[in-house]
Amino acid sequence: MLLPALARAKCKARQTACINNLRQLSTAAFMYQQDSGSAINYGNVDYLWMETLIQHYAQANAVRLCASASEPLKPLRTLGTAA
């Protein structure tokens, strides 16, 4: 009887971590806009917007996937290298 309650609590904790990750990413995007005076270019297909955040705010890479993501964290391609 206790195990389902623990599983629900663990799931809720992961959901909370995901919400906090999204909040941190949106804060980083806002900080970028304030620091640079322009918004991130989301339409540039040759350069991922997340790379812009990581370049200016290194911790953005640590929160780019939720804790409950089924795939492991894969490194983003870096400038000048193939994906």
C-alpha cells in the first residue's frame, strides 16, 4: 500500500523539477534579451537557440531536459562542428 504512494510522490517531484527547469530556461532567455538588447533568433535553422543560451549562460545546458526524460542527455553540437 505504501509503494504506490511513494511512486506518486516521486513522479510529482520529477514534475516539479521539470517546471523549475522551464522557469530557469525562460529566465535565461529573458536575461539574454536584457543583456544583448535583442531577442534570441529562433528562426535560424543553422544555429540552435539553445546554443545561444548555453554560450552566454553555461548552466542552461544542465536544465535543458526534464529529469523524467526517457532519453539520456545528449550534447548539443557546437559552433563549427557537425551534429
